Amino acid sequence: MVNIIHKLEENIIALLLVAMTLLVFFETILRFFFGTGLIWAEELTLHLSAWLVLFGASYGLRVGAHIGVDFLVKKLPDATQRIVTSIMLSMALVYCGLFIYGAWVYLSKMHQIDIPMEDIEIPLWIAHSILLIGFVLFAIRLLEIGYRVIKGEQTRLKIHDEAEESLHLKEELESTPLGGSAK
């Protein structure tokens, strides 16, 4: 089931990115070469980008693409790292829970009053449903990490370490004949 969610998420992200890129490209061609445009393109692009960001946040957590500051946590023993990570995950899950609740209330009210988008005849609650979907996916990712921390498979978040990457890149450049500095 989890692999199905992963593949579905990746495909949706790719589809959103392609749709948004083609829409902006087409709209640019229409405006600059034909002096016209699509009334609804800006609104759709805005909503596609919101969907892309919230799906992307969940995906980024899964693959470790988020940037974090964990230089102190790295220095702690593994057991303490797991405790600190568990506290952080709990706080993040509370935040997600608050956002999920708020999104549910908001979407319920939008559904009741049935307001359409300004330029597209789609109910606003459907266009904004990514608030609920995105934070549910993010919470699922946090729970997956929490499960691995409890099982002892992971001690802290898998995050992107720019400093470590920069040092590694520097070492690679210095080890190549053309990349070494002339001292």
C-alpha cells in the first residue's frame, strides 16, 4: 500500500509540474506573439503550484530533500538522537493535526456555501482540498519516520546536509587535476 502511495505521489508531482509548465509556456506564447491570453490561466497556475508545493513537501520529507540544522543532534548518542527525533516528530504531528483540523473546517464551510473559483467553474473547496490532502500526506511521512525510529532503524530525520555536501564537493574538486588549486 505504501509503495502505491509513493508511486501515485511521484506521478501526481510530475503531472502537476508538466501541466503547470505547459500552461505557462502556452500562455506566454499567446500573450507575446498573439496579443491575447487565457482568462483562467493565472488562477489555474496558482492552484497547480499550491498542489505542487504541498505534494512536494511530503515527497521531500520522504526522500530527505528538506534542509535542516541538526549539527547538535548528530553529536548525541544514538539513543538520545532517537528521543530528540521522537519529540520533534510529535511536535510536527501536532502541527499537522492542527492544520488538518483547520483545513477540514475550512473545506466544510466552502463546501456548504459552494463558492466557485473566480475564473474556472470548479468549486473552491475542491481546488483548496490540497490543504487537507497535503498535510495528511505529510503526517503519514512523519508517522513512517516515527515507526522507523521506534524500531531502531533510524535515529534522526534524513535531511539534506548542505555543509556536508559542500565539503564533499570541495574534496572532489581538489582531487581532480583541473579542479585543484594552484598554490
